[in-house]
Amino acid sequence: MSHPLKRYVFPIVLVLIVGSFLLWNNMDSNQPAAVTKQAADPEKEMDKTGSDSGTTGIPQVLVVDVKGEVADPGVYKANPDDRVHDVIKMAGGFTRDADQTTVNLAQKVQDEMVIMVPGDTDNTNQASAMLEGGTEKVRINYADQTALEELNGIGPSKAQAIIQYREENGLFQAAEDLLAIPGIGEKTLESLKEDIQIP
């Protein structure tokens, strides 16, 4: 009676072993696919991050206009970390008539910046100019301490602040730039407009 049952024990055990082996092998083969997928996701994120880094809005090339006493005035392309000194070199350097004392060579360049290099005839020793109608005005970008103090409402401290601003930020582009000087407000600016020349 027991003998026929023994005949089926071995095939059943064999089926269980083979089935377990196939199941284990199938699970093991699926595991690398999951790992591969996980490894691929960060790569996609890196690609996405890399593509976004180019859209930060920071210009990679700056365009600067160089005028005045340089060998080759014109419009030049500069890098964001370039200084005025670098752009002057691109323009062939200063001419013999250039007044280098009025140019801040250490200033970082900005997009659409104008670098004006005056000549010796425009330097601080000749701070005023005769305009149409014979009106004498103070050239705010080149006037020295004494000439600036002659302006209405400008004392020694404000005159020094104007000179310091020129050295750190370059030439004034408009009369309204004087509002950046401590102590010069709208009222003082209005009284100055008739007595100053920019550039």
C-alpha cells in the first residue's frame, strides 16, 4: 500500500526544487533592471539640471563701447569677469594723449557699458568748457576738487564724494547719476543742472 505512494514522492520533490529554482532565478534577473532604472533617473536629473544652468539669465558675453583716446575705439565683446583694463588692451591701449588718471582700470565691465578715455586737453586741469552762447559749465566728469567746490551746494565732502564715485564707478552718464552721491538730493540736483556739463 505504501509502495505506490513512494513512487510519487520523488517527482513531487523534484518539481518543487525545479519550481523554486526557476522562481528564485526569475526574481534575481529582475533585480538588475530595477537597479538600472534607479541609476538612470539621477542621470536624467543631471541632464535636466545641466540644461537649466544655461538659462540663468546671466549674459555669457558682454558688449562694451570704448571711446576717446585709445588706439582703436569701437565696440568690443568681453567676458563677465573682465575689467576695464582688459577692454582697453583689446582696443589697442591708450594713446599718448590719453588722460589715464580719470579711468578706473580695476572696474568690472558691464553689458552695454561705455568706457570714455579723455585726452590731456580734457583733464582735471581744464575742468570747465565754453558751450554755445558763451556759458561756462563745469565738466563734472573731469573737474578737480577745487572746481567742484565752486558749484552751488557742493562743499569739500561732497566734492570728494563725486571724485570717489568717478573712480569706483566710471564717468557720470547723466546728471541724475549725481543722486547716488550722499547729500545730493533732487533739490540740489536742480540747482546744479545749469552749471554742469555731462559728459
